[in-house]
Amino acid sequence: MHKVINPNILYFGTPVVLISTQNEDGSSNLAPMSSAWWLNQSCMLGMSSKSQTVQNMLRERECVLNLPSEDLVSAVDRLALFTGKDPVPESKAQRGYRYEPDKFGIAKLTKQPADIVKAMRVRECPVQLEASVEQVHSFELPSSLMAIEVKILKVHVAEELLMDGEQHYIDPEKWKPLIMNFCEYFGLGGKLHPSRLATIFAPPVTDKRH
Ligand SMILES: Cc1cc2nc3c(=O)[nH]c(=O)nc-3n(C[C@H](O)[C@H](O)[C@H](O)COP(=O)(O)O)c2cc1C
């Protein structure tokens, strides 16, 4: 039997992303978010325009998408209920948000310069994607939400995530993304079934004896 319900959120489980951006004064901002999905070399991000992150992305037209693995869950949670926006927007203040200018510091994460964009990478994140803002779409009013399309310019990946003997293929058995599922933190379970789609993207079979 199905029941008709009215849940206040529909967060069915998506990867956590730490978006780093540059503030107007040249300092760094870092914010956790999880409304993200990827297609080819693009990513679509859902975020409130009241966030410092979106304001920085609209001005600078760039960011770094840092993907934390599940072991970084405490660092991610240390960033929750903080904003880099001063003064704190009224709706956020009511929900207990506080202003924090040093997000890297409170999260105990390390800044690492990027190659192309001015925003910093997060050294501890095994995946760091430098990106440019391509298109911005506002949700229907009165929502403050925006869908921001970014193009991935450069992909940095911790070497230990690569498939054995491959330079450009991430091994899904090694990548352990942090997942936000109805506002709670989860990891992935193991692989369930061989995937026919994965055969399209598999590395070409080469004779490695030579
Ligand atoms: C795990 C996690 C996931 C989140 N996902 C989103 C999201 O997808 N979209 C969003 O607008 N805010 C999301 N938030 C809330 C933002 O982090 C919050 O608005 C924060 O204040 C943004 O920081 P900023 O104002 O410095 O940019 C999430 C928070 C946490 C802890």
C-alpha cells in the first residue's frame, strides 16, 4: 500500500559538494551543498541566492567543486549553520545560522590554490573540480533558489582513486562519496549488480604486456 504524504523536504540522496568561491575582498568562502548533478563535463547546482556562495559565483563566474569522501563527514558538518554572508539574512538568522568569515579554519580544512580559477581547492577532498559559471536560472518566485550550470575546466583527482594501470579513469570501487539523504549523512553501500551502461565508459582494452 502506498500512502499520500506531505514531506517538507524531498532530499532523496545526493552527493555532498563543498563549493569554494572568492569573496569580494579576495578572501575565501566555502559552503556545503548537495543539490548537484553532473552530465558530461557540466554540473547543475541548486542553491539559494541568499548564500554568499551564489553571490560570489554570479560576480566571479567561477568556483571549485570539492567532493568530500565519507571520512570527511565531521569537517562537512562543522560548516553547517554558518554563512559567509554578513549580515546574516533574516530567514537564516531565525534558523540559527551565524556569520563565519573563516570557513576553512572552522572546518579544519586546508586551502590549496587552483590552476585556472581564483577560488581555492580543498586539499583534503580527493576530487576537486575547477569550474566556470555558464548559465543561471531562477526558480519560480517567491523562491530564492537558483539552478546554476557550471562547466568543469579541470579535474584534480587523488591518485589512489584511479583504476589500476589507468591515468584517466576513476575506479567507482575506490571512490566513497559522502551522500546527504534527507539531511542526514550516509556513505554508499557496495556495488549491487554489474552495469551494462558502465561498459560504454570503460577504458579501452589494451594489451598491457608490451
Ligand atoms: C550537507 C549540507 C548540504 C546542503 N545542501 C544545500 C543545497 O543543496 N542548496 C542550498 O542552497 N543550501 C544547502 N545547504 C545549506 C548551505 O550550506 C547554507 O545555505 C550555507 O549558509 C551557505 O553558505 P554561504 O552563505 O557562506 O554560501 C546545505 C548544507 C549542508 C550542511
